[in-house]
Amino acid sequence: MSASGLPFDDIRHLIASMPGPDMEAANAVRARDKELTKPAGSLGRMEEIAEWLAAWQGKAPPRVDRPLVCVFAGNHGVAAQGVSAYPQAVTRQMLENFAAGGAAINQICAAFDLGFKVFDLALDLPTGDFTKEDALDERSCVATMAFGMEALAGGADLLCLGEMGIANTTSAAAIYAALYGGGAAVWCGRGTGVDDEGLKRKIAAVEAGLAFHAAHLNDPLEVLRRFGGREMAAICGAIIAARLQRIPVILDGYVVTAAAAILHAIEPSALDHCLAGHLSAEGAHAEALVRLGKQPLLALDMRLGEGSGAALAASIVKAAAAVHSGMATFEQAQVSKQDQVSQKGQLQ
């Protein structure tokens, strides 16, 4: 990959310096799991999640005491192409709804005791309309990534990423098409509920953007700045910072996954500390997750955004940590492994 200048070179350096998993912690979880009062493998992916948590937190047993949901919000110039069922003013109105505690994500966070932060990324200054100009210049793109890194300054031990931004599913579709090909129609969904004519405008906007930027799509960071929103740049930054600070990440739906796909295209291991929270009903999210090698924890036909799927998945991750750390071993419970085999039906 050719360098495009100092700001993006700094990001590439950070990605190249990201730490790997702590296999000692992962092995400790695997060893303890064999001693817990249950048939081996009976908790399925819950066991895998506990091991994954330990590997990326760097400690065993893993704990989730300070889970945090971060929602980044930005406005998109491509909204001028009539690609959304709602005006851009809705982005700020929804942020006010978040602040008042009236959104779905507020209720999910309250139900599962998750911290919640919302970040206004210059809503009064939409990105450029990518059908005819760059969405962001390189310096402002990197500055926004740096802002996303700072979102973790208060500390967390599990990060759930969400977004809000009218027209951002159009930007996400353009990113997927630029990275993976297949044409605009493959990646464009109905977003907030556009009608057939709105979907046609959305596809046309992505096609126009792909044609306008065709000479620059071999560099994933160029794809980000030319098509992405500030919320997507901030999400990329937050993912990098979480890795550097050994904080596991849960990705939300279509838009968050598009931002994550940028990092994966630069370095395939860059998302090893991330789980896919859910399978969105938007666009070709299932195909995107296949490209990233991620199996979603949930599939509830949701397409709300705002971190809702990631927050719901956090309840499962919290439970996985609690079960692993709190369950008694055979020795502690004075249950012999032989009894466990002979009385298997009673322990299932």
C-alpha cells in the first residue's frame, strides 16, 4: 500500500503496532472451563466468548464491570441526493432524544447497566457530497479518528460501538462497494425506509460516487475519507484505541461494520478483538460479516442503528464473563467428574 501523506501514515503505524491476544490468559480460561460444573462444551459460544474476553483484556478470569456504549453522530452531504426518508435535522433531534433518555438505546443500556456516551461530530457541518467531491480531506479525517480514540479516556472494559446520521447507510454502501465490488445495488438497502424511488436515488448516488473516485479506491483509508462520515472515522479511531488499551469491542450493525471493514482491509487481524453484535436487516450486512469472518451473536431483524444491537449483545458477553468467573468447579462443589458423566442428564 502506498503512503498518502503523514496523517494517514500515523494511522498505519498505529495499526501495525496493535498488540495481539494474551494467550496465557486465554489458556487459563480454557483450563478452568474444563473444571466447571457442567458438561464440556455445554455452554457453546458462551465458553468461546469468555476465552475471547480474557485474550483481549489480558486477564483471567475476564470481567465486565465497566461496559460502555459509544454512539457517534455525523451528517452527510450525500443527503442532498434524496437518499433518506428523513431530513438531516433528525440527526440532532435524535441526539436530543438520547440526552432526554427517550431512545431505544437508552432503555437497553438501563436494562443491562451499560454506560452510555453520545458524541456530536460537527453536525452543523455535513461532510462533502461524495457524488461530486471528497467527503473529508485527509487531515480532518485523521483528526476525527483521533477524536474517536479519545472517547475511551474515561475508561471501560467492554466497548459497544453505535452511530447516528441521516444518509449514513448510503455512505456505508459506497464503502462496501468500493472495498468489495459487486455494484451499488448489491449493497444499498432501504435505510430509514426509503420508497422505491428513494432506493433508486440511493443506488444512483453510490454509482456516481464510485465513478467520481474510481482512481483512488485501492487505498482503504482513501475510501474512508472519500465516502465515509465523521462518525465512521471516529469509530475507526475508537476500534484502534480499544485494541491498544486491551478493551474488547462489540460492533453494531451495517454502518459500524462498514467503518470496521476499512481497518480489516488494511490489516485482516485488526478486528480480532471485535465481536459482531448482531445481523442487521439493512443492505447486505450478512455478506459484509462473511467478508470480515464474523459470526453475529444475535439475529433479530433489527436495523435501528444507535448501538442497539451491540448493546443487546453486551448482555450476553456480560453473562459469559459472570458464568465463567462465578460458576463453581467440580472440586469446589464436591461433585466428582465421574458423577458428572453418570448423571449427565441432571447437569444439562
